[in-house]
Amino acid sequence: MDRRVFFAAITGGFLTTPLAAQAQQARVYKIGFLGITAGPDHRVEAFRQGLREQGWVEGQSITLEYRWGAGKSEEVLAALAEELAQLGADVILTMSNKAVVAARRGAPRVPIVMAWSLDPVGSGLVGSLARPGGTITGLTVDAGLEIGGKRLELLKEVSPGLSRVINLWDPRDPGLARYWPEVTRAAGTLSVVAESVEVRSLEDLENGLANARRRQSAIFIWTGPYLNTHIKTICTFALQHRLLTLTPIAEQVSKDGCLIAYAAKTEDFYRRAAMYVDKILKGAKPGDLPIERPTQYELVINLKTAKALGLTLPPSLLQRADHVIE
């Protein structure tokens, strides 16, 4: 072999192989974040922390593109998802069933990781928990449809004389309606009337709160993008009119003044969602990644709110609480 050819082959190999490896390593993945809040909060930071734990570095190996759709329609959310797809998002993280539906509509070819979802199988988002299929995977925040009944039991324990619960919920949020039969069954067992109030607008919300005040009812605030934007108003109204409040989101007790929550740990879900993103960016198909369900719930009680309502909570309930806000 000609010596020049030999050395060219050797030096060419040394030079081109590292450069190819560097080019491969230099790729920066783009993660879309389709939020249902008005901007970043503790959930976003939990997700970012999860990404760091998986070895991803913002600005070096990944970038995050945020789109916020607090209280917006599914059409608007779908348009935001489409924007993320056009920007080249490799994966989109979603915060609710409504956001999942919108992301699937606006970015049908982009993998979707649900950081938070309700009954994704019954809602038609995935084929099964074990094998979702398609472009969607992630986490669901409930262990079954019976969770609504368990929350009603807590309200009855707080106030044994309770006779009526106003359920505020947004029927536009996919999946919520499936919980209603179990809620009404549990209400009958507890000798409580469970009244459904559909909230699509501020007028609906005002009417629902007025109804709760008139009947001196407890308020069960079902989570959802629209209601979450008005949670402070709801909790303040309830406190002013001495009404009990129950929510499935712990932060709405510690931050917004609701009375009681029975919920999965929100930050943990977003941190774990980063593990799904990590696997997808490394080549896994979302449809092959089983959806995780919560194994533990936390009971959170706002003792300041209880005292303001004139309630004396059972010691057994306080002892069971994971967090008591004083």
C-alpha cells in the first residue's frame, strides 16, 4: 500500500470518527411544555429537576419551549401544541386530559408525556395502562374511579352532620364525568346529597357558589384548567361564608386556603415525568412505556381554615394527616 494512502487512512480515521461522535453528542433536543397555568410554578421546577437527575443540561443537551393556556379552550391549546411541533419539539409534556387531547390534535406525530391525567383509558387517551400504544404515555394521578367517594368520606368525617355537597366541575375536561357514578353511590351510603354544578364560565361559577351558600353546603372542587384559575376566589368565598372545601390538589390547601385535600404528590409526578421524556429521547416508543399510577396519597389539612370555620377536627383525622397547615 502506498504510504501516503496508508497514513491518510489512519489520520482520516482518527479525525473523522471523533468529529462524527461530537456531532452526534452535540444535538440539542427540544422539549415542549404545554401548560394549563398562567406561567411557571413549582411543577415546572420539579420537572426540570427530574431532567437534571437524568443527566440533561438545559442549554446544552436540551431546551424547553413553554406554552401556557390557563383557562383557554381546547382549540387554543391545540394551536399552541401545533406551534411547539413547528418549532421542532421532540416530545411534548402535558398537564391535564384537556391538554393531552389538544396536543394529540395539534401535534399528532410528536410523542406526548402526560405528567398528570385522569382515567386515561376510560377517557380514550390510551389503549391500556400496560401498553398505551400510539404517541401517548406518562402518569395518571388516581388509583381508580372510587377516589371521589373516598374524598366524600373525608368531608363527612370532618363534619358528621353534613347533608349536601356541591360538586364544581368543568364538563369540557375529558374524563371527569366518569367519576360521577361512584360519587353519587358513595353519597347515598353517607346520607349526603351530591349535587353536580357544571362550570363553563364565570357566571356558572358564581351561580354554583351562590347555591352552595344558600344551601349551606360543602364544596367539592374538581380539578381542571378552568377551575384551577379561580381556585383562590372559590376558597376565599367559602371561608367568608363558612363553607367546607375539598380539593384533589394539596397546594390548594397550603397556598389557597382550602380546608382539606386528599391527593397524590404533584411534584413527584412531574419529576417522574422527566424519566419518560428521558427514555423517549433515547429512542423508546411512547406506546411501549406503561403508564404509572400513584401508590400513595397524602392527606393535607389547613388547621387555620378549620379554626376560621369554627370546626373542631377529630384527633384521629389530624393524626392521619401527612401535613397540617397551622
